[in-house]
Amino acid sequence: MHSAKNSPPAFQWEDWYTSLGGRTIRIAEVDQLLKDIKKHQYQRFKGEVSPIKKEFASKGEASEVVKKHGFEFGADEVGIAEIEPSDIYKGREIKEKYAIVVGQRMLWRKFQEVPSHDSAVECLRVYFSLGEVVIQLAEYIRSLGYACRVEHPIGDSNVLHIPLALKAGFGELGRHGSIIHPKMGPLFRLGSVITDMPLTIDHPIDAGIAAFCDKCKACRNFCPADAIPDERSPEAGKDHLGNDRYMVDTGKCFPYFAKHNYCSICLPVCVYQHKEWAKDFEGFKTKLFPEVNMEDPPPPSDPETAKHWYPKLKREQS
Ligand code: SF4
Ligand code: SF4
């Protein structure tokens, strides 16, 4: 899901969907996972802080220990960023100084056809499983004697995970509005734990990904809601490298994905998904390119603009 400046009300998912014109996704596993997040995870967002504070030799050592435990609990990436006012949802308040940002991969084998039952369930499976990682990490930090709060990937977040993850060195912002990680590509989800525990921060990276997006329009050409822009928008602010941002039109994207199994087309069609490291290695046969289901394909982009070679869209075959 792309970031929006206003946080949806806590756990009022149906109200939020209604504000977008309704949700037509009716998949039992999806509904069960949403219920499980609310029933089994929400009450574990808070907890007792140990009265005995563990002292570390340095902030660097504390950060290493926290990250190591994040990976042990199931994270695929962990980074630390300092929270700024622009990282906080409008109307929410944060006193904590740091966000420990946690990422977890979604499986490429579940995005062989998009949107689909499999891709929708995979999004929710990772929201739940990543929820467990941030909850366990928060419990661990409290056991060290430091207060902290869970910022759940879909539950009730006060912070914007995407700008925090960019500062924490997760990758670069793609044209599709999601972060592209140099190893995971764009198929992952984010959550955080926020705390005042003294920690060292990570730094943004420049791996040439944002520059590549200027020449590639694969996600733009495959977005059925026509929500991904042709150009960067100076009015959308700067990304962490000082580039004008690409502004995804959430007013077009959100209503589309609420009716089409969380859409997600822009993630598996992204060129950065097409690397050896991004495939499943556990013996599953996967395709190089997903099957893309679109009811209403967007208008083609300017044929004169340079863009990455891509398989033909279905609309061009008919
Ligand atoms: S409508 Fe689908 S392809 Fe377009 S931005 Fe939203 S999730 Fe991505
Ligand atoms: S598909 Fe291409 S333009 Fe879109 S985010 Fe990925 S690399 Fe960037």
C-alpha cells in the first residue's frame, strides 16, 4: 500500500474501505487474518517495561543487539531512523525519538498472477507475520528496561513507515511509490517499533534505483488505475536523494485495489523484481513475469519516451 498523510482510524478498516467506495474483496483467509490482527495482536502492542535497565557499552552496541534480535524474530531487514514531524500522521503525536524499522519479504511465488486470491492473501499473511516480529521486538526491548511502542504494518500506526525506511537505508523510492530494496526488490512490507532507547541511526542509500526509474515505465504502463505518473512532480516534495518525487494518485489507486484483491500489480511487474535474488529458492517453479489481470488498462504512455523493454500488454495483443 502506498503511504497517505492521514492515518485511517484504528482497526476501522471497513469504514476506510467505505470512504473509498467500498471493498469487494471477499476472501475468507483475508477476513480471518484481519480479525486475527485485531484479536490476537492489538492487546500486545503495549506491555510492562522491566525495572532493571540493561546498560550497553555504546549506542552502536545497543543498535547491533536490537537489530540481531529483529532478524532472529523473522525480519528480512532492520534499520534505525530518527523520527521527524513529517514522519508522523496528521493528528497523531509521537514523543519517541527513534524508529526501528522492520521489513519482511512477500513471496514471489504468490504473485505469479495479479491481482489474485493468492496475492491478496500473501499481503495479509505478511501483515500478520510482520506484526508478530514487531510485537516480539517490542517485548524484547521492554525486557531490557526501555519503553517502546509497536507501530503495526496495518493495525494502528502513528508513523509513516516509508519515509522512515528510506532514512533507515532500506532502498530508494520507486516510481510506483513503494521502496525498492537492493536485495528484496519492492515485494516487502514495513512495520516499526518506536523508542527513546539510545541508538545509532542508519543512513539513506543511493544504489542508482531512483535514476533507473526515470528511464523505466513498466509499473506506469501496467497500472490499471492510471495512478502512476509519467513525470516527477516538483509539488510532491523531494525524496531522500533530493529528487522531486513521483506522486502516485492514491485517489485512483486505493479505490481500485479495494475492489481488485489489493491490486499490487505494480510490485511484481517492477523491473527490480526480475533479479535472481528475488526469486524463490525453495524449489518452487516461478515465472519470469506475472500474469496481469486488468479490466480497464490505462492509456499507453508516450511511445517516444525511452523505457525498459517489456512483454506486451494484453490490450496490445487483442
Ligand atoms: S492501482 Fe494497482 S498498479 Fe496502480 S498504483 Fe495502485 S496497486 Fe499499483
Ligand atoms: S517498474 Fe520501473 S519505473 Fe516502476 S518502480 Fe520499478 S524500476 Fe521504477
